[in-house]
Amino acid sequence: MNPATNLIVTGFMGTGKTAVGREVAARLGREFVDTDHLIEQRVGRSIPDIFEHDGEAAFRAMEAEVCRELTRPRNLVIATGGWTLGNPDNRAALEAGGKVICLRADSRTLIERLGSAQGRPMLRDPHWPWRLRALLAQRMPTYLSFPFQVNTSRLTIGQAADRVLGLWDILNHQTDADSVPLALPVALDDTGYSVLIGHGALDWIGVLAAALGRPTGAAIISDSTVAPLYARRVAAALEHAAAAPTGATGLATPLLATMPAGETHKTLSTVTDLYAQLLAGKLDRGALVLALGGGVVGDVTGFVAATYMRGLPLIQVPTTLLAMVDSSVGGKTGVDLPFGKNLVGAFKQPELVVVDPSVLATLPAAEMRAGLAEIVKAGVIGDPALFERLEQGRLDDVAWLIHRAVAVKIEVVQSDPFEQGRRAVLNLGHTFGHALETLSDFRLRHGEAVAIGMVIAARLAARLGRCQPETATRIEAALYRLGLPTKVPDYPAEAIWAAMASDKKKQGNRLRFVLPTAIGQVAICDDVPRSAVLEVLETAE
């Protein structure tokens, strides 16, 4: 990085941009620039006065002019106005000369800090706390799109400056475009989290975790397959962040809690054993939990984090392709019962999802293929360009595939976070797939079962006239080309139907099916005749 690169601090009003920025500048021995103060000095009037007499448009024009002037790297620490970087041109101008760290805080903290709407022209409303929450929700996707963030809700100015400097150290060690992470925002009203995708991100875990606040402890939950590969590396990253001058002591000596690998251990018994390990490690309600592993580990750890001492903050660190593009995002957690998959669970949104594509180098080929099924699913649901690339067998840029698949899931999750309606489209292939997994005693991998389930769903859609036969053929051909199974196992059609009867996604006594209507479009159907389903199952080869 250019040694003169500017450090830019942004965020919503009340997050501490000016105070933290001054502290950071003092520690680095740099000049501090506050864009709002700079505008006030130039026009000789306060920001509220400019808003009142000239209007917001005039103020935004002044902001844009200041950002253009600060484009060049000049070894500055710059604090922006609350919505300065909401303008893409302003963001591009400042990022041309520096790196951005976004400060965040929950709405309750912001209301307490501000105390009133005095001097805040964007909060002109008798019910200003309501206005603040609405404005924060509107702006949240932009704030979450910055890869590096510090949650200042429970931090002093000095502690927040510590976290900013810790992230700044990571930024200073990024030397090429491949190391620059991508942040996909998952905005849920006035809160949310980011899915951070970047090669080498596993080694940033400690600093990223510290930036979430002041954890009193940390636990890494992993399984018998992944723990020997990556648990020590993640623990070292946490310990390094705790030992650094800018660290969070609660990350020192993290507990490693393990579970057996495999879907057969996704049970309440495993959850109970993990509770015991956390209790033995003396983890309290202020501790942070990291889920390090595939979809099973993510689901089980998420459920543990949702229920242990009524809830602990969670970071999802998926290590399989399937978990990266599907189960780590969206907040659905759960375990299986003998009667079916995921029948006990909770919604638990993570604080952060950290995706490091480089860990896929140790993923067995069969597991990699299983993950591709969920990416095909994303393409069928809402991204024809993604599907076409997979259809052509183009797997050269896995990070791009992850990005596109996660983006599809995020769009759906944001519109229906608690699966009250549209989110059900993410179950394409799953109603059949879960039944096949159960009948196979989970010898069939989840991704393999979903692949077969998509083939059945596509054939059923064509049988009912919901899609063109060509659409079903393309879906099946794409899955086959990627090495995924497309043939229905030799189970009686009635047995598959009976297994689907315990599916938690049914409405009353009626099963809901997600059927493709075209590449990039699906429909939720609860009027599918049982006879049509059995006919497709019986004729499947």
C-alpha cells in the first residue's frame, strides 16, 4: 500500500467518527480532516444552517466538492459526514486515495448518545428516535458494504481507535487486488451483517472479531474433520489479536469445542455435549462463538449460540462450498430428529460471515461437487448468468461463483428473514432432497440429494406445464456435467412421499413444492396433485 494512503472513517451519525478519527490521527501522527467541519469553515455557517437556508442538495454539492479535493493520497485521517459515502461518486473519489473503515452502533446506543435531534437536520421530526431508526435502516446496506467495520456500541473512544488501527494493519498488508475482500450486505431493518469474501480471510478472524466489540471470551466450535486442519490457525489469529496493543483480551486462549463430523451427529445429543464443553470452559453471556466447518457445524453451532445462556454473538466461518453459499447465510439453524431434518431449530443471525475461498483447497472433490448443487440452485432461482456459466462447466473463478450465489440468497433473505413467504423459494430441490437424505440414513450428501431433488422438481414442473421441457432438460444436463447425481435412488415412490410428509415446510396437510418456471424464476406451489408427484417418481430413471 502507498505509505501516503489516507485512512477514511465513515458511518452513521453518533457512531463516533470525529472523536475516533481524532484519536487515530493522533496515534499515527497524521493530520486529521473532518469533512463536515471543513465545509462549515469554508462557508462560515453550521451544517444545520446550510440545510435550513440552502437545502440538502446544496450541502451534498459541497460534500462532493470536498471529496474530489481529497482524492489524492496525502497521509490523512479523514472523518466523513454520516451519508457522504452514500454517494457512489464520493465513495470512489475517497477510495481512490485511501481505505475506508466504517463505524457502526445499534440504534439504541445511537439514540442514547445523541440525546436529542438538536443540530441534526436529517432528524427533524417530533418523534426523532423513530426517524433515526428509519434512516439507519435505509442506509444500512451501504454501511454493511464496507469490508472493514468497527461496532462502537460497547467501546470507549480509545477502544474503538484500537479496533480501527487493528483493521488498518490488515489493510496495510494487502498488496494485490486478489487480497481485497468483498463485503455483501445482509440488511435486516436497522441492523444486519456482512458476508466478507476474501482469500486469506481466515487469518483476519482475530482482528475482525475484536472489531465487533468487547468479548469476554471466545469458543471455536468445529468437528473432527475440520478442527485438525484449521482450528489452530483460527485460534492463533484470535490470540494474536488479543496480544496486540490494539487487541481484545477476551479473545485470548479461545476454547476449542468439538463434535463428531457428519450429518448423523446433527442431533440434540451433540448440542447437549457442546453446552457442557462451553460450561466447562466458563463461557458467559459476553463470549463470542465461531462456527468453523461445513453446513452441519454451522447449523449446530448456530443453534447452540442461539440457546446457550439465551444467546451469544456468532461468527460463521464456513469451510465447505455448500456452507459458504448457503447455510452460513440467513440465520437458519437447527438439528435433526429421527423423524426428519431440521425439525428443531431457531433463527440466529450471525454478527459476521467470513468466507475464505482458499480453504477449499483441502475440500474433497465429492464435497466440492455437492456444494456446486447449491450454486446451481441459486442460478435457477434468480441468476441466469450464473446458471449459464455452470451449464458451460466454467469453474475457474470460484470466488465469483460464491459471490453470485450468496447475492441471490441475500436478496431473498432480506425480503423474508423469518421464512413467512418468499424465502421458501430457497427450498428448491429440498423437499425431495431431505426425504432422500432421510431414506439413505444420510449416506447421501446434502448437495447430492438437492441435485436429485432439483431434477425431480424440474420434471414435475414440466409434467404440470409450469415450465418448458427444455428448462428441465437444461437443469438436469447442468447437474450431470458438474458430476452430480441426477438419478433417483431405488426407493419406492410411496416411501419418498411418506418421508416428505414430515417436511417442516408443508402447509397443514399439504406439501409445498418449489418448481422452476424458467431459468432464473421459480414458483411456490401447494396445489400439486399427489398423483403427479408419484408419477414423476415412478418414471424417474
